[in-house]
Amino acid sequence: MIIHSILGCIKDVAKPDKRKEILRAAVELIAEQGFHGAPMAMIAEKAGVAAGTIYCHFRSRDVLINELYLEIEERITAFLQDGYVVENTIRERFLHLVTGLLRYFIAHPLDFRYMEQFHNSPYGAAFRRDKCLGKSDNNIYMELFEQGVSQRVIQDLPLIVLAALTFGPLISIMRDHTLGFVTLDDRLIEKIAASCWEALRQ
Amino acid sequence: MIIHSILGCIKDVAKPDKRKEILRAAVELIAEQGFHGAPMAMIAEKAGVAAGTIYCHFRSRDVLINELYLEIEERITAFLQDGYVVENTIRERFLHLVTGLLRYFIAHPLDFRYMEQFHNSPYGAAFRRDKCLGKSDNNIYMELFEQGVSQRVIQDLPLIVLAALTFGPLISIMRDHTLGFVTLDDRLIEKIAASCWEALRQ
Amino acid sequence: MIIHSILGCIKDVAKPDKRKEILRAAVELIAEQGFHGAPMAMIAEKAGVAAGTIYCHFRSRDVLINELYLEIEERITAFLQDGYVVENTIRERFLHLVTGLLRYFIAHPLDFRYMEQFHNSPYGAAFRRDKCLGKSDNNIYMELFEQGVSQRVIQDLPLIVLAALTFGPLISIMRDHTLGFVTLDDRLIEKIAASCWEALRQ
Amino acid sequence: MIIHSILGCIKDVAKPDKRKEILRAAVELIAEQGFHGAPMAMIAEKAGVAAGTIYCHFRSRDVLINELYLEIEERITAFLQDGYVVENTIRERFLHLVTGLLRYFIAHPLDFRYMEQFHNSPYGAAFRRDKCLGKSDNNIYMELFEQGVSQRVIQDLPLIVLAALTFGPLISIMRDHTLGFVTLDDRLIEKIAASCWEALRQ
DNA sequence: AATGAATGAGCTTTCATTCAT
DNA sequence: GATGAATGAAAGCTCATTCAT
């Protein structure tokens, strides 16, 4: 019994929560090699667990991949909400969100690469389909766009078009950044954010 | 003699050129299901040929996929060059290219979906890497951006950022269009093109 | 506790160690049908395992085939070393090795057939090439030949020629034996060994 | 008609007999790469004919391979019979045959490699089986062995054993020669032939 | 909860052979 | 006879998932 609890303690220090390790290994591999380059056995190895162990925490590969997506999305949302002041102007808030997103992805390139892989895959397609049916896109961005349109600050275009004008460039640029084709510094980030705003504003 | 020419005619109608059939089947499947959902056997079946026949025309799966990409790229380039007037202003030419691209993809949604799948896959990555090393990006867009920058009509940003500001939104919107989330009509296309211009211009 | 050990016993009898089973099935098939006649699926079936299981134990077909070769070679070496007396005359030791080899192969005809298949195949060629580069042929036979030559008991010919004069006949005869064209009994084995010695001696 | 015969003449000069070309290409490829490395399409290409053309001359791959074997065997027999003097002693005739065989193979290494490939393959096995059933081994060597035994010049061993004592070493040495492990010159050839005789003689 | 050997469906590719021309 | 595009069976190998321990 005593031995047990001692071992328990040791383990509490040494064992960094298998579920987290699995998720960490998965982002890394999928971000770097794509879904193809990340078979379950490899994820397990990188996570330091047995292949079967993954299935103790995730019902299937699909579940793991979707769960991973949701976790990252949550982290991003949290990051963006920090410092988001509802009282600021639409433009200020827009710039906050856009520069924030770029900064988050620059700081967490694996998260960015993962999101990309996810979106451009059957997983992403299925996800979008579900989201669409549920329609519960209570997104921080969408609210902003709606307000902007109703206040005649942003062009009167379908929300989805406004989203495309905003995120399309960001994704493209981030990709170029992760591939080393540009290096985004603060000045460039702000210029890009301003350009995106120009595309939206009335 | 007569029989011959009749047979010839019949063949002209009936013989569907297997190479073309294979390419057609491949775009369709890959566009709709992704690379995963398009194994060689399925492509062959959809093309109405035997599995081995594909290898009479393409050395390997990779070659088929890359060849397909090049063919589509060529078709797009040809389409955009039609009606492109070098004497027009930068803005006019920009709008021609952007609306042209949207119109092409709306008319050929499978081509769009294929390009997307390709770019977001190891194939696309390898392709980009090669292109980068060769650096021979004698692209119609890039020339226009360079001119625009040197004439102080377009903001002085890295070309790659200008490309992102242009194509990023287009890709996003096209994706939404193919998924039925918006319907792009001529009016909307022009508004979007104009917005993209606003993001670029000085 | 008791149950445990009983189960242990049963397992010792019943559990046939898949790796061994695979190797056994592989020798049998390859010896009897050649490499062509031994596809992985057939080996698996004969071993009573699933096709994929082979790859749990051997990284690839090539690895399986080479490993099998090494195992057999080891068994032969062990067999020949048993009863090999360094103090005996060159001739006595030569006869020990030659008759020993024949006896081993007669007792293990599958091993003989496998070795033959292996040597006369790309595997054998690659193997020989590697061995040659490494040159570490610390072979029991070669030592004996060297001694024999330096003591003027064996003709002064290149070692490789001495090897050919020794093993060439043995292989031919063994092949005829396995095909049922001769039956090797002890008397014949000794006569053959003596003949080989006549070919070598000064 | 005239045109036809002229063309015929031209062809007789230009066209080097497709059948021969196919056989030539086949030995070369099979000798150098083994049966695996010589698919029909590759043989056809090397022969400068279409894939289907091979089937105009040989009913199947197996037929081609067996025919090729017979042709080479015939050439060897012809070569050995040249200068074979029935009046000479057994020993003299034996040395003639053995050195002759070595010399033929040294001069035609592709033939040697082909024979080896053939013998160590299902083809060779089947061939031997058939030969055995037919028993029509009216071989020049076998006659000599029989004479030698009946004249008490050669040991009284089964003919097949005598054959093994003779050809076993030759094949081994030839292999080493083609692989560049020894270089056979006239002196060495004669020494080897003499050694083989020592193994046989009473 | 954790393990990892085992599974077997499914993948890409090869190649002897056929047959319309 | 000659062609070569087309065939399709069969090969080696991968990998998500299971399950006895």
C-alpha cells in the first residue's frame, strides 16, 4: 500500500497525462507530415504509450482528430478574447482580432499547420457540414461583422463573404510564413490587418 | 473504303480516348472525395478501364496526379489570357484576372476542388518546393503586381503578400460557393473583385 | 497459482511462437517451390497466421529471407564445430567437415534446398557482395585450407579454387540426392569425401 | 511484285531475324538480371520488337526460356565435340572436355550465367524431371564415364556422382570467375582440370 | 487503465498474355 | 507476321483496430 502510493507520487511527477501526450504527439506529427504521415502507431510511439492505449482515450482515429481540432479552436478563442474590448470601435476590434490571430499562429505554428490539414481534408469537410446544419456559429467574428454591417461601417455583403475577405488572406500569408517565404514582423502584421480592413469597409 | 470511314466515324464517337477518360475520372473522384477517396482501382472503374490500363498512360499515381494538376493549370492560364489587354490600367487588368478566375472556377467546380486538394497535400508541397527552387514563376499575376507596385498604384508589400491578399479571399469564397454556402452571381463577383482591389491599392 | 502454472504448461505446448512458425513455413515453401512459389500470403497461411503478422516479426520480405539464411548458416556451423578436433591432421579435419556437411544436409534437406535457392538469387548475390567487401570470412573451412597449403599437404591454388573443388561436388551431389537420383549412405559419403580430398591434396 | 522482292532483299539485309534478336536480348537480360529482371516487355524492347511479336515466335515465356536453354546446350555440345578424338585415352578426353567447357564459358560468360539461372529455377527443376523420366541422357560425358569405369581407370561410383565430381567444381569456379573473384588463365584451367581428374581416377 | 501482438482489408504496382488493327 | 494498348490477377506492404493479458 505504501509502496503503491509512493509509486503513485513518482508517477504523478513522471507521467505527464497520457491523454495530453497523445494529443501533443498527434498535432506534431499531423502538422509536420499530414494525416498520411501520422499513423496511430507512430503517434503512440511519439507519445510514449502503447498503440492500444490511444483507444482508451479516444474511441477512434476520427474522434482523436476532431477532438484535437476542438481543443485548438478553444485555445485560439481564449487567446483572442483576451484584450478584446467590446467598447472599442468596430475597426479597432477587427484589427485586434486579425493581428491576434496572426500572432497566435506565429507563436504556435504547429496549431496553424494542424488547422490547415484539418480544414483541407474529409474531416474538415464533414465538420463544416455538421456546423452548417447546426448553424450554431456563435462566433466572435461573426458578431463583429454583423454589427459592422448594421452600423454601415462594413460593406453589406453576406457574412460568409466578409469572413472570406478576412481569413482568406491570413491563411495564405500564414502558410507562406510557415514555409519561410515571408517573415512576418509586427509592422507587416499591422499592414496586412489594415489591408484586410480596407477590403471590408464601406 | 466506305466501311472503313464508317468505322472511323463510329470510333470517333465511341472511342473515348482512355487517357482522357482516366484524367476525367481522377479529377471527379479526387475533387469529390479527396486523394484518400480515389484509389487507383476506383479511378479505373469510373474511367471504364482496367486497373492496369492507367499504368499504360501514367508511370505512377504520383505522375497521374501531377499531370492532372498541370493540365488544369494550363486550362486556367489559357482562359485568363483570353481578353487580357496589356494596354488596360493595372486596376482593369486586375479585375479581369480576379473575376476571370472566379468565373472559371464557377464553371468548372471540379477543377477548383482538385486544385485545392492538390495544394493541400504532399503533392502540392513538393510542387511548391520545386517551383521555389526553380524560381521561374513567370506568372501573369506576379508581373501585374510588380508593375502596380512600381507605378505606385499598389501598396509596396512583398509580392507574396499581395498574392495572399488576392487569392486568399478567392479561394475561401470559392470553397463556400462549391459547398453551397453562398451563390456567386455576376454582381457579387464584381463586388468581391473590387474589395480585393481595395486591399491592394495604395 | 496452480491454474496459472497449468495454463503455462498448456501454453508451452500450444503456443507455437509465431516467429518460428513463419520461419518454418518460409523454408518449407521456398525450399520446395523457390522464391516465386512462396508469396507472403502463402507463407502466412502455412504458418497459420494473418498476412500482416509476418510484418510484426520481419520488416520486409527481404529481411525475412536474409534472416532465415543466417539462422540456417548458424545451425550448420554449430553442427560442424561439434566434434571438430583442432589437433587432428588436415586430412582428418577435412573429412570431418565434408562428411559432416553432407550428413547435415541429408538430415535437413529443406535447409539444403533453401541454401541453394538463396545462393542462386539476387539475395545470394547481394549477400556475397557484402561479404566480399567486409572480407571477414572467418570461415572454418578457409582456415583449414590455409593451413593445408602452408603445410604443403594441399595444392597451392587460390583459396577460392580450393573451396570450389570442395563444395562444388557436394552441392551437385546433394541436389541429386534431394531429387532422388542417388541415395547417399555412409559408405558413399565417405567415398565422395575421399574423392574431394584427392582433388585437393598435393 | 518487283517492289515486293526488292523490299524482301532489303529486309533480308536490314532485318536481323527477329527470332534471333529476341533470343539474344533474352540471354543478355536473364544472364545479367535473372528471370525476375527480364520481363517480356523488356526483352521485347531490347530486341527492338513489339511485346506481342515475341508470341509470334514462342508460344509463351516458358517456351522461350526452354528453347533458349536448348540452343545454348547445342552450341556447347558442338564446341566440345570439335577436337574430341575418340581414340585418345580416357584421361586425355576427359581433360579435353573439362578444359573445353571452361574455355567455352569464359568466352561466353552470358551463356554461363544463363545456364546457371536456368538450372537454379523452377525451369531447371522441371527440365531435369522430364529428362529423368525420358532417361535419354545420351551425353558425351556419360559415355566417357562409363568407359572409364569399365576400363577401371575411373572409380566405380554411380555415374551421377562422377558427374557431380566433375561439374560441381567447374560451375563453382566459373561463378567465381564471372564475379571477378578469380581470373582463370590457361595454367589455372589445366590445374583445375587435373584436380578434377584426381577426384575421379582410381 | 495500459499493453502490444495480431489481424485482414485495402492499397499501389507489375507483368504475361491477348487481340484488333 | 508485327504491333502495342489493354487486361486483370496477383504481389508486397500498411495500418486502424481489437483483445487477451
